[in-house]
Amino acid sequence: MSGGTGADSMRGLHTIVCMKAVPKSEEVTVNEETRTLDRSKARSEINGPDLNALEAALQLKEAHGGRVSLLSMGPPLFERYLRLGLAMGADDAYLMSDRAFGGADTLATSCALAAGIRAIGGFDLILCGEESSDGATAQVPPGIAEWLDVPQITYATHIQSLPRKRLVHARRELRGGYEVVEAPLPCVASIKLGANEPRFFDFDRWDWAMEEAPVVVWTAASLELDEQSLGQPGSPTIVASVDIAPSAERRREFIGGTPEEEAEQLVQMIRAWIRPS
Amino acid sequence: MTAPLYPPDQASGLWVYLEQQDGVLEPVSVELLGKARQLADQSGQAVTAVLAGYEIGHLSAPAVAHGADEVLVAEHRLLRQYTTAPYAKVVAALIEERKPNMLLLGATANGRDLAGRLAVRLRTGLTADCTDLALNEDGLLVGMVTGFGNGILAGILCPQHRPQMATVRPGVFARSQPGEWRSGRIKRVPVTLAEADAPVRVLRQVTSRGGDITAAERLVIGGRGVHGDFDTLRELAALIEAEVGASRVAVDEGWIDREAMVGQTGYVTRPKLAIVCGVSGAMQFTVGIQDAETVVAINSDPEAPIFDAADYCIVDDVSEVLPPLIEAIRRERGNGGG
């Protein structure tokens, strides 16, 4: 059942933002011989839409007061990305770091993150990025909501809180339009990439965020989690094959000349496809 | 291991969740029925379509015509508009009762919303955003997914847990021809829902059935190199009855609606002709046009990777080439091209 014992309207809103660091995709290469991904040369960054989720949380805090907590799961080096989030304006940060969490699919990942959220406790709202740029499944936010047994709003571009009524209003993007929905708190919302303009870090918070602020690190044991539900053992899916994606054979025929000549030649090449239907 | 809800040997049937909005089927649902029919014929399974909503009975006949052996129709006034909780409750109850082997959903916003919730409730595996589906030698569903902007292609299995779930991107499977001669069983299932089962309310919804780039036969696509001038692209598109698409950069610049985005974070398209203007052609983009029959690329940078993904290549400024191209096409069509 929900861990949302909830802040009353006097204390404002307690938002937990889930974030992760991802390798910069343009710097990941495929090793043609071993057919594996080479991330060794890729630098990491905070997953794009997670920054939009953090910005949305900070705006809600500015409007209603309260607290913003950060939660991440990953190797110890993720701590520095959490500290960047603290410098942007978050109040506290938690990192779930344990080999037992590794190799998890979306079922095991959402299970572990939900456990971390329960351990932080007292939340009103969970905000996530819509999806990660490396996994790109978008399945973790609904998964967290199911484990916590709270409502979900996915693909939100705007989120507004009515803390006194214990409600949020959100605009969701759909094919060919949008909808505005109302959900009770506590709930989980995932935020679209580009939903807002994430702020730069606050210089006045920098020293505190980088050095003084505690980042709480949890292992599977410290959260008393059953290792069978985590990482690879807790993941129903397996990767059966990894291949370099075949690329379609294209003619790659260059057309030269003045723009007028290029246009004329091109029309001759594609005339079969541009006939009036 | 997380215990399966039911073991593989009790599971049977290939299910397709049919997404509809306002009584109209999503194109991807029809695409999935065609693929499901093909996989089911290969493996001797039956195809069951799951249709949830309100006043949607008229959609069962097209579901049968596109390949379903059986249609389960769940209607309730609380299902009039999609919200996660009541839809998840109804579909999960059907799965627990009937134990399907596989469940396919479209990777639309609401399809992914529902799939992510269901997979955790059913404690099973979900392969997200597949670009192809196949059966392996053991009859397991193999979901093909791309990673890192189409650089790799991975095959994902769910060996022990049922149903084996996958969401599939709109546009990756061709729409099958409806077979009016097909027959199927249409079964209305009882639905029990109370207000408390629908905690999220839709306050308002604004959707238009505008151009659908995933179904377009011809596409004119613009990127950074059009410098915001989508009007000329629209003029060209109108002339050849094409839809207008865009790269992520053009969408992020606010030049065109997100609906038009082609590529990994947008839509996969399969037009007969794509004219790609001023797009550099990173893999995140080219995944969206790889199934096009013919690709034309216009870009001022001769080194742009888009030329590796094109059949006809013009190294020039888009703004220089499009006006004479529009003229030349007008002349071609004027000369009794039809």
C-alpha cells in the first residue's frame, strides 16, 4: 500500500524525483568484432527528461513549499550527478548502489526503486523522466506506480498541484493532441523531455552540494530487500542476442549541377512516385 | 526469481490489445493483428483480440476481418476514456482468468502506459518498443529492440513468465488487407467497476485526426537545414500529396508539431518516397526512414551521414533546390504525368 502518509498542506509538498545517469549516446560505439557496446569512451550525463522532472519538482516547491528528494540506482559514480541535482535546488539525495541491483530489467528496476521510495517515505508525488535515453522503454514509471499501488500520469508536459485538495492536474501528450487529467495525491508522474527549461545550478548551493550535503547510500541489505527480486534474478526477460543493426542498402547516387539541373534530374529519377494518384 | 503468475505449460493463445479512441481503432492495433495472425499460423495458436471501452461493439467485426479468431469485448461507462487503473483492472482480470501465452500492445502513449502497469501487476516480462517480432525454435516470442539510436539490434526473450508481453512501434508492420470471409467468435465479457477503480479523471481532451505520418505513402521531411521554412516544404508536400515530417531538431526548435517527428523518439515511417531536406542523418533519425522504399536527401554538407541512407543525393542548400524542384514537378505533372 502507498507509503504516502503525505505532508499536510501546511508543510507543502514532498516530491521524490527519480533520476539516472546515462552514457551520451553519440559517444557509445559498437565494437564490430565482439558485437558489444563500447561505453568506455562515452561520458555520462543526467538523463534528459529526468532534468525536466527535477525542474518540475523545483517549480512545485517554489509554489507550495515542501521538499524535493532525489533517488537514483546505480554505481557509486552516480553520486556526483545527484550532487548536481542538489546544486540545482533539491534538498536531499539517496543512492541505491549494490551489485545485486545490476542487470535488472524494468520489473526488477521498478521493484527496487519502489523500495527506495518507501524507505525515503512520506511522499506526495513521485516524478520521473518519461524514459531513459539508453533503455528507452518508458516502463519504469508505471512499474513504480504499480508497486506502490498509487495512480500514474505518464508523458506529462505540465503539472500543477492543488495541495489543499490533495490533487494534481497534468497535461498529457497524446497522438494528435493532448488531454488534461486530475489525479489524487500521492501519485507517480513521468515528465516529457523538453517539458520545461531545466535551471542552471545555483552558485550559492555549489559548495554545500558538492561537499557538505549528505548523499545517503543504500545497499540491498540496508533496505532488507530479497536479492531474488533484484537484478538479473528478479528479471523475467533475458537478452538472447545482440547484433549490429543491418542498414538498408541504398543506391547513394549523387546528382550534380545547378539547383535547376538537380531538380530536373531528380524529377526524372522519382517520376514513378510523384504521379498524381 | 520472481514467481510467475502461471507456468508456461498452462499458457495458450496469442492476444492483441486493441487500442481505440472515441470508437476508432489505432492504426498500430490493426498492424498488430496482421502480425499476430502470421505468428499464430506459424505456431498453431489462436489469436484473441481484447477490446475495452464503451460503445465499441462495432470494432469487433474489423478485428475479425484483420485476423482475430476471438474478440473479447469489455464495455463499461468508466472505460469511455482511457485511464490506467480501470483498463489495467479489466485486462489483468481477463489474463488471470484465461492465461494467454503472449500479449501484444501498440507502443503508443497509452499502450505503453497500460503495458508498463500490467507487466508489474502480472509479474511478467515486457519487451518495449519492438521493431520486429518472431518466434524462436522453442516457440518463444523474440522481441527485437534497437539500442543507442539503431546502432544495435537485440533480441529479448521472456522464458519463464507468462504472458510474454511486448509493445510494438506504430508503423513497423504493414497493415494487412481485411478478409471479410474470416470468421471469429465475439464474446462480451462481464465488467465490474466502481468509481473507486478510476482515481484519475480526464478533465478535457483535445485531439485531431490530422495527417498520420506513419501511414503516409509520401513524406517530405525537414531538419535543421530548412532554417524554419516549413512553408516551402508544405508547398512541395501538397503538390505530391505527401505528409510533412521533421527531425528532432526541427521539433525542438518549435518549427513544427511534435506529431511530425520522425526517428527513434518520434515515429517510424514506411513511405514509398521520402524527400529528406536539411537533416544531417544521425542514426536516431534514420531508424525512422529505414523502411522507406526510396529516399531522397538534400543537404549542403557533402559529409552528412544522411547520404549513406539515401538513394538520390543532392549536395546543395535546401532553399536553393526546393523552388526549382517544385517548378519541375509542376511541369512533370502538367505534362499528363497521370
